[in-house]
Amino acid sequence: MALLTLAFAAPAPASTPAAWTALKRTVDRACLSMVDGRNKKIVGDSASFPDTVPIELRHVQTTNRRGVKEVKLCVYDRAKRRAAVTDHDSGTRH
């Protein structure tokens, strides 16, 4: 599966580098928890949008039960603190 190319918006201002690190960890964990399979990991580039559109994007790679690698797109809503994962085959999982 080809990785999607992301257009990057200017990231929201972070109060500190530690705050950005904490946000990244929170988003990565939320996205990884939404994906089934083995060997889950965040791959490729991520995107952070300003607070007017409070979302983070991640690509998550996993190996399914048949041993096939899959890449899914995870959208994390910073305002609601919720993640959703989608791919072209299975729709959206909330």
C-alpha cells in the first residue's frame, strides 16, 4: 500500500519542547491503540495543524493475521482527545 503524501499546515505553537514531546507520545499511543495486528509502529511523516483545526495525523504500519503489512491513517482530535483510524478497505473505526 502506498503511503499518502501529507500537506503540512503550520503547527500550533507549543508552550515548551516538553509539551510537544508529551503531545507526540499521547497521539502516538492513541493511534497505536486503535490498530489491530502485530508489529505496530508509527511510520513516515506526521502532521500537526493549528488550534483552529486541532488535529494530528499519523501513519500506522501493522502486520495483519495473514502476515501482510498494512498502513493506516490515524487522525487524532486534540480538542476531544479521540483518535480514528481509516484505510481504503475497512472504513473508519472510532
